[in-house]
Amino acid sequence: MGRPCQEAFGIKARIDRRSHTPYYLQLKTQLQERIEQGEWRPGDLIPSEAELGQSFEVSRTVVRQALQDLTYQGLVVRRKGKGTFVAQPKIASRGLVQSLEGFYQDLAERGVPVVNQVLEQALVPADSEVASNLGLEPLVPVIKLVRLRLVEGEPIVLVTSYLPYERCRPLIQANLQKRSLYAFLDEECGLKIGRGSRSIEAVLAGEAEAKLLKLKVGAPLMRLRSVSYTSDGAALEFFDALFRGDRSRFEVEIMAIAGHGERRTPRTRRTR
């Protein structure tokens, strides 16, 4: 359990009763500022509903609505019988959705240490789904990799990958605990990813993944599925990744493309 936040709120922690802004939004803003400025750290127990109501001179209903909004934003977590705690920050992946970078490489380039627990590394016959995604005949040998990715010792994502054995035989014995799969394929097999197709959807954790990711069954997950291809157009990897919804965020940068929704200045025709 985190440390309790017992400090006084101070003169600025007041509700402006002359403002048109609803009380719960004013309260939420002040609590959010304490979290974002680091006054309240991840895991800290924040004051109870009664204490907040007394400090800000508002009703319990106002406090509950403010805390509910902070919960929806992922800034706090409410635990029955224990109180409300500052949530662990979400891990933002900037390149995983819109680029060909892998999760390991994406975070490593930003100085975030990632450890892979390799749960399975075996040669298996491709089932119909795997064969279809990799452009293979059913039952053709493929390398199956199941990895649990940990950030600062906490499990964040469970990834199951399939790759054609004939194209990357050395992978079956590779040590990927602290190495990017894509880096290994490039450096040891001479295989570089040229393009990929990825989809993302919300799913609920089943019993197996909940146990590995240290979640409750039914907890929200983000499922990312991908097929990556080499420059010659051949499929190299099919993966299915389950990210913890409470600790993950995907960031996408969008740019305008000429001719697609971009406003153009009309040309003026000269007359003689």
C-alpha cells in the first residue's frame, strides 16, 4: 500500500463558488494537478471522500463525481474497502501502431528498460490461422515465440509470435531475454521488415492471460495483431499481443497528405 497523502491542502485548495464551472470539475482539476505535478505519487493513498468533502467544503456527491472522472482518465484507482490510490502511469508506445518498430525497440530508444520472459520457444506445425497469415501451407513448421514483456519488473504485454522456420532457423535457439526480435532477424538472419499490417481492438482478459499479466479475469486489454513482411513481399511474422489496458497507451501522429482532405488555393486564370 502506498503512503497516505496527509498534507494540508492550503489556501488555494478552495472551490470558487462564483464560477460557472461545476464544483466537481473544480475539485477534479485541483486533484489532477497534484498528481501531474508529482505531489501525489503512484501508489499513494489520497484523502477519503469525507476528508476531501471537509477540506473543500463540498458534498460527498461532488467528491464522488470528481473521483469517478479521475478514475475514467486512469489517474486513480478505487479499491473497495481500502480507498482511492494514485494509479501507475501508462506506458506510451509511440511507434508500435504507426511504424514498423517493435515494442522492445520503441521503448529501448527512449531509455525505458524492457525485459523479455520467454515462456515458449518451439517448433510447431502451423494451424490454419497462422498458415493463412504467413502465406504458408497448413502444418508447415513455424517457430512459436511466447514472450511476457516486463517494464520495471511489472508485466505489461503478452506476445505470441509465429515465424516461418525455413527463413529464420537460427531463431529457434536465440536468447531474446534482452534483445529485440527484429534486431536479431536483421543482424543474424539478414531479414529486415519492409512493411506491415496491424489492427487493434479492446478485449477482456481470460484466465490464462490474467494470471500472467497479474490482472483479474475480465480486466480490459488492448489486443494488437500484426503481420510483418520483408521487402520482397513475403510474410515474416504474425503476432498477437495483449497489452494491459490500465498501463498502456498508443500514440499516433497524423499528417495531411496532399490531395486527401487538404485545402488548395484556387488558381487564377489570366485574361488577355
